[in-house]
Amino acid sequence: MIPAAPHPIQPRRWQQAWREAIRDPHELLAALGLETLASRVPDTAATGFALRVPRGFVARMRHGDPDDPLLRQVLPLDAELRPAPGFELDAVGDAAARAGRGLICKYRGRALLVATGSCAINCRYCFRRHFPYAEETAAAAGWREAVDAIAADTGIDEVILSGGDPLSLATSKLAELTDALAGIAHLRRLRIHTRLPVVLPERVDDEFVSWLVGLPWPVTVVIHANHAREFDADVDAAMARLRAAGATLLNQAVLLRGVNDSVDALADLCERGFEAGVLPYYLHQLDRVAGAAHFEVDEARALALHAALRVRLSGYLVPRLVREVAGDASKRPLQG
Ligand SMILES: *Cc1c(COP(=O)(O)O)cnc(C)c1O
Ligand code: SF4
């Protein structure tokens, strides 16, 4: 018999889509017929946070609309460079809550793993845009430091994979972590905070679904979508696959000026997510991170929008409006 020739290693389809993301603001503007905006777009070297957006997400933007809510989330604008008092590098006190390499323990029972610094998309309002990822990712050194710290603390019953985006890692890398965690008797739940099923739905492939199905804990996937138009047929299919694998699906959104700061936009988001099988979880007040001041919605307006949303929607479709305050024992609810 002739032995089979070794297969060249094929990149996964999602990894290919990942690599093909648009990184040049001028290419993005040209794809949308918005070349005239170029003068408002700074050199991203100046902002210290590159543009990055998958082509599938760009396809959901409206051609020729400079105010498109999806575009606004990713396009660097010169407004980022304006100094804004009170907007800081570590807006949420992550540095103070560090419990080991890439491990943040702020709230009772929950250990949040900064699995990786990578993301398929760079959201301009990202509260971790200045996080020192190079030293602080849990996946480095084979997860050992993080796994040991979780094993040593019997008060931890839930591990949250976060980032960056934990689904940036190969499924084999995630399996390496969950294999190590599976031996820890006090863990009862696993949670994954990820935007990838929305911005790069290809990521929810067969290999990923098999990993999910095989996990020994109930799994919650908290996705991140800020606008109804982030959902399309591919995202619906990814959500259906996650649900079929047994995951509970929740959405956290950030209240963003010019993106979703109207009752209609928020109601559409909650209803559209529900059609995809996702319940609203949190609506976050923006973390006051340097470079994001132009996205802020002041608290009085946030409360008014939320109050109107409660009147408009079924109770289970209303997300909790919260702000993260460094030193608090939970997210702080804002209620009018
Ligand atoms: C938001 C957050 C959590 C999760 O909080 P929940 O209210 O349970 O969703 C856990 N750890 C850290 C560090 C967080 O920032
Ligand atoms: S997906 Fe989340 S972590 Fe990644 S850039 Fe956007 S807000 Fe930041």
C-alpha cells in the first residue's frame, strides 16, 4: 500500500477570514464609498490602536453612510485624540484586581481569565484598549499560572473566559485549558465572553461545537452586539449552533452615542437578538477609557432611555443598565 501523503496543514476557514480583515482605514472608506471622510481619520499610529474589522462585518454596513452605526464602532476618528479629563488608561481598576498572570478576580465566586489580547475586531470604545496584554495573557506559559491559582481557591465556582476575545485562540488551545480545569472539583460553571460569533460567525465551526458539547459544565456564552444590524443570517446560524450545543446565550451591549443611543435602536437590538435566541443581559455605561469620550451618553439620558425601554419591551427583553465602578463588589445597577 502506498502511504497517504501527509496533508499540508489547511488554515481553518475562520482563520482565513480573520487574516483577511481590513486594517487600512482608507481601504475601509473606499469599500463604503466614503473616501471624503479621509481627512477626519487620523493615522492609527497616533491613536495607538489600529483599525481592524472583518470583511463580513463590513458587508453589514450601509454603503455611503458616514453615520452607519457599525462603521462608527470601528473607524478611528480624530475625536479620539482630543484630551478628555476623567478618561483614563485603566478605567475599571483591572490592575488592582490582578490575581495572577491574566487572571482578574473582582467578584465573589468568579475568576475572569484574560485568555488572550487578540480580537478579530478593534472597537474604538474598548475598555481594554490600553491593557498591557503582552505580559498579561493567561494562555501564555500553557495556562499554568492561572489554572494553579483557580485550583488553589475553592471559593471560585465559575471561570469566565474573556480577553481580548478568547475565541481568537485555536480550539485546541481552549481545549488545553478546559482539560486542565476539568480536574478542579469546585468549578461548576463556565462562561465565555466573546464578540466573535457576531463579527466572525465562521468561528463557530464543527470543531468548536464539538469542544463545547464535550465540556463538563453548563456553559453560558455572553456575546456582544450593540446594534440590530450586527445580526444577519450567518450570525443567526452561529447562534443556532451554539444553542444546539447546549449553551445559554446572553448579550452585553455598550450604550454608545451615535450607535444605539435611542429607544428605537435599543429596542430593535433586544428584539433582534431574541429572534436569534439571545437574551439581553447588560447594557453598560461606557467605561471612561482614554480615546472614547466621544461615545459617552450622560447618565441622565441613559436613565431616560432605559426607563423608556422598560415601558416598551417585555420585562425579559430589557437589559440591566450598569456601570462598572472600580472597587465595587458587583456591576453597579443604574435605575431611574
Ligand atoms: C464583569 C465582570 C465579571 C462578571 O460579572 P457578572 O455580573 O457576573 O456578569 C467578572 N469578573 C470581572 C473582572 C468583570 O469585570
Ligand atoms: S471585541 Fe471586546 S475586547 Fe475586542 S476590541 Fe471589541 S470591545 Fe474590546
